[in-house]
Amino acid sequence: MKTMVLTGHKRQEIGLWGEKHPAFPYLKIAYQRKIIQAIEELSVEWFLNSGTQGLELYSASWLLELKKDYPQIKLAMLLPYFAQEKHRKEDVQELYQEVLGRADYVDYITKKEYSHPWQLSTRNTYMIQKSDGLITFYNGAERTHPWFYIEEGRKKQGKDGYLLWIIDSDDMQFLVEELNASY
């Protein structure tokens, strides 16, 4: 296994409007544990991300933090269309630009500005086709950002053994209890 997608809910889907949210540190730990597991157990080298606001963009920044201890890993930012930053809220522009600037590879899946929702479904399909697995937090709500990735991954799972690592609400509750028990 060489490549995994990092994705997750958009900000508005779970009310994660910033780093001050009480769940933020737990989500960071959960993602970083999965990323480390992928690196150490599966020898994953590349992580793909499209920079969507919310857990997807945060997961890319959390991956970049891990490059200190795992310098062999690489981040590919595969953006769905040109000028995606126009659609970023001002409060995440800095993080978005920082992640793009530190990525090992940046490219656009559709080579034009946003014109139609098909560009987003094309992104989902493309990212799954170019990867061997997926790491995401998913709260179980249908037709949300990670749901579309998971559905694409399930299509590939049966024939190619695609790996779906889905962090769910139960995993988060277990993590909170584990970390709080150690205090």
C-alpha cells in the first residue's frame, strides 16, 4: 500500500468552526494515530487531500506536523478546480495557503474554475481511483462530504481490496474516555 486519502466532514456538517471547539484536540489525535498506523503498518508514503474546509484541510495540516518524525511521507494536494481559494472563508485562508505551500505536490483535477457540481463528484472518484485506502471521520449522516468518498471507496473495496479506515462517534467516545482516564 502506497497512497491514502485524508478527508472528513466540512465545517458546517459537524459545527467545527475552529480550533477552539472542544472536540478539536481529540479529532487531531484520532487522525494522527490513524496516519501513524498507516505509515508504520502499511508503509504508506503518499497522502492525498483536496483542501476542503473542515476536517479535510485540518487533517492535511496534522499530517504535515508528523513529517518531523516521518520525513518520508508526502502530501499531494489534488484540488478539484482552479481558484478554489476564492471559496474559502477568510478565517481558513492562512491555513489553506500554508498547507498548499508545504505540500509536496499540488495539481488540479479539473483544469478550470468552478462551474458545476460534477467537478466535486469527479474529485471524489479521482481521489479514490488514485489511492489504496481512505482515512476519515464520519458521523454516519448520509450525503455528507465523507459519505461520498466512502461510497466510492466501497465500490473499489470489493474488487481491489480498498482499505476504509473510518473514525466514527464510538471511536471518538472511546478516545475521550481513554485520554481522560490517564489524567
